[in-house]
Amino acid sequence: MEKTHALGVLSALAHDIRLDVFRLLVRAGPAGMAAGEIAAGLDIRANTLSNNLTILTGAGLVRSEREGRSIRYFARMETMRGLLAFLMEDCCGGRPELCQPVLDRIACDC
């Protein structure tokens, strides 16, 4: 991940609702959640959710799939892994192998 992309991802997460949405989608796992379920789960209005999902999608943190009249959203864990790898690439006094267990632990899509 390049620095500019990392800044965009961090900026998207630097808002309380967007951070809550992303964390909720992470907990939902591979099944994702319909927009209405997200709004109900976080007790936020649909238009507020829509704006925040647009920002998260633009940052590459969320993807969506249409299901009839509904849209299901999923956390894009590969983006989060890329961000964490970017943030940790110079860690541990130049010994990135010390950080590898952390990266390995988040490598699953569970």
C-alpha cells in the first residue's frame, strides 16, 4: 500500500460512525450485512449510513453486492491487512519478522 492510499483509509476510519460500521462488518464476517441491518444495529438513519458507506467504499474498506432490492455490505479485510502491513513494515528495529505473527493472525477472513 502506498502512503497516499494509507492516508485515505485512515481518514475514512477517522469518524465515529464509519469506524463503528467497519467494525460491525468485520464482526459480521463473510456473510456481510444488509444496509438496513447495519442501520438498525447502529441505530443510525439510512441517509447518514449511505453517506458513510460511500466513503468507506471509496477508501476500499467496504464492498457491496446487490441482493434484489437490498444491498449487502462486506468488510474488505485485504485493505485492512494492507494498511496494517504498511504501518508495520518498519517495525521492530528493522526486523519485520518479529511483526509477522501479528500479520499472520489477521490474515484470515474470519
